[in-house]
Amino acid sequence: MRRLERLRTADGRPMALERTHLSAERYPELVGLDWTDRSLHEELEVRRGVRVDTAENRIAAVLPDPGDAELLGIEPTEPCLCVEGISYDKRGLVMAWVTTPSPRHVRRMLGGAGVRSRRR
């Protein structure tokens, strides 16, 4: 299992800490890439011909751990919205598991907890 951790920013301000867990056995060519300006989904499609078909997401209010709070530029007592999701390919195989805590100053349009989506 490999973990890809990226701090997402907007106008230089942290908006989310994205942690993606991938199978190193299934996607060995992704190990060691510079992810500064790369899209995971584009890399999976180009390198493996794999696209997200369905995803299950849950949303919860959480308190960040001290390390996450520091990266997000907030206090550990400031609540965050955390989206946790699993994406699947068209064969139903797990592609990735993602957790993304975002500080409350980030406003999102969210569909609700337990949302299951399908790419058309």
C-alpha cells in the first residue's frame, strides 16, 4: 500500500489535506512520481486505462490532529469537514481510498453523507 499525501491550496491558502491510499502492487508505475502538478485520475487513465466508475463517500465533522492542523494553518480545536471515499473501476475493483480533511473556512457544495455516485 502506498500513500500519496497532498496539501491542496487556493490562492496560496490551504483548503484540504488529501491522503490517497493505493495498491503499490496494482499500480507500481505510480510509485516515485512527482505529484506536484499531476492528476491521479489522469495518470491512472493514461498509464493503465483505468477510470473511476463509482465512488462511495462519507462526510463527517472532525477535529484535526495537531500535525494536520499545522499543515492546514488552523488550530487543533477548529472543526474540519472530512470526506472519506473509496473509488472503484468498472470491474468493481477498488482503485483508491481517500481521506480529505478541510478547514471550516473552505465552503463546499456537498451532496450528503453516504452518497454513491456513478460516472456516466
